[in-house]
Amino acid sequence: MLILVGQGNPGTKYAKNRHNAGFLLLDRIHAAYGFGPWKAKFDSEAAEGAVETATGRQKVLLLKPQTYYNETGLAMSKACAFYKVGAEAVTVLHDEIDLAPGRVRVKRGGGHSGNNGIRSAMAHLGPDIRRVRIGIGHPGDKAMVMPYVLSDFSKADLEWFTPLSDAICKALPFLIGSDDERFQTEVMRLAPAPKHDPKQAGRPGTE
């Protein structure tokens, strides 16, 4: 079982926030691949399904922790314990302020870069989780980071986030099949990151 985890906060108040990019992507994957109904399990909303890859059909669990963003590692650890898998079976999709809007990077291991959700995941499962980092840009001021990520995607954001979501769905079999480089390449081919507009509130961030 491969576990795809979306980072986000539960409830309608946060549903369209930049911080809920992971939840939004899982909803898109759920619809695109005909996963089963969402059920309350592992302190999460969970749905089971399968994705056809180049090497065969892979069972996948979609997991939207309901523990709030900063404590998502607890939900992940419960799912891993149930399926008797470790961090190597977990892939977390999350927003990343240190990447320019629309950029996508796949990373395994390394530090949490100040992301409290990833910090929680590593505390519960260790450093070997795989991360799909979705660039949302940086507001330009450290003091503005929290209100920025807890604000809804703007109309301008949706011009790149919507096609990016579609691209991630189309390239998903490569991610599920552990071909991270091909997944990343396909996503950026299908949905090239937008050129940064200095008039927008955020700045691109770094690589």
C-alpha cells in the first residue's frame, strides 16, 4: 500500500487556503482515478483505490489528516501502523513557500525547512518520507507568511494551480511507480510554471 497524504486544515474555513493545496490535490486525484468513498479513519478522511503504472496496478490510500496541519504526522503514523509500512511508503503533497508559484519538486529525506506539518511527519515516521513540494511563492515578509498561507488562492493563483492539478493527475502513475524524475518532468511539461509578476503580492521564493 502506498499512502498519499495531503497537507491541510479541516473545515470549510480553510478549504480554499494556499495551506490546503495538498487537500485540494487529493480531491482532484480522488475524482480522476475513481477512488472509493471518503471514510473517517486514522484521524483522517481516507479513501482507497488503485493506480495503473508501467509495472502494474498499485494500491493507494489517500489520506487527509483532520488533526490540523501542524500535527499531521500522528495521522500518518496510525495509517502506517495499520498497513504495516514505514516512511518509505508515504508521499506527502504540500504547499511550499520556498518555491516559486507553480513550480514542483519531489524530494525524499532532508530537513523540514520550517514546515511544521513535515516536522510532525518526520517526528513520527523519520526523515525518509517522500515530498511533492508545490510552490506557492513567498509574501516577501516573514511576518506575513502565516496570513499568506491561510488566505485563499487568488484568481491569479488559480490560473496556474488548476492546470497544475490536472498535470499532477495525468503524471501520477510515474509518481506511484517511483519514477520521481519523470513525474516532475511531465508535470512541468504539461503545466509550465508562470513567469513571476512583480505586481503580485508574493515573491517567487527560491529553489
